[in-house]
Amino acid sequence: MANVAYEQALKVVRALTPEERQKLLREIEAEHRKQTQPMNGGAVVRHHRECEMRWLSEHRYEYIGQWVALDGDRLVSHDEDLGKVYDKARAQGVQVPFTAFMEDPDQPSMGGW
């Protein structure tokens, strides 16, 4: 019986547009995060930060010159000041926010110095 439901669901998914598939994938990932057991003193650790890396790729032009704080694929704060970004994320209950600086992908990187 479960296999029939799976096959029916797969048929429906295959009929979706690429945008609808992306939306469905985000919903499935969000549901999965809800079911993930907390570790490390309450913080949920995600392997390789896959959701965050995908978010950075999809939104690389929207926050150029700013720091962003993410909780999975959810933007929790952004600002030019990293301290403010981190504080805002913590205020929203994110114990271990993923932070990144959004460089202009069309400009050469400074390479750290």
C-alpha cells in the first residue's frame, strides 16, 4: 500500500513545474528539520550546511556588501555589521546561526588580505 502512495506522489511531483518542485523541496526540508532531534546542547547540526549553501547560491545578488545569518534556508537577519546580524539571529532563538558575508560574485575576490 505504501508503495502505491509513493508511486502516486512521484507521478504528481513529476508533473510539477521546476519552480513548484523547488518550493516542494523547501517544504520537505523544513518538515525534516522540524523532525530532527536537537543535539549539541539544543542546537541542530546539519551536515555540510546544504540548505545554507543553496540559499547563498540562490540569493547571492540580493544582499551584496552585507552579512547574513541563516537558520537552514531561512534568512533570520542581515546587516553590514556582523555583530548586529548575530545578535538579531540570537534574539530570534537561533542558537548557532550560520553567518556569511555576501560579496559581489561579479567582482574579483580579495583573497583575505
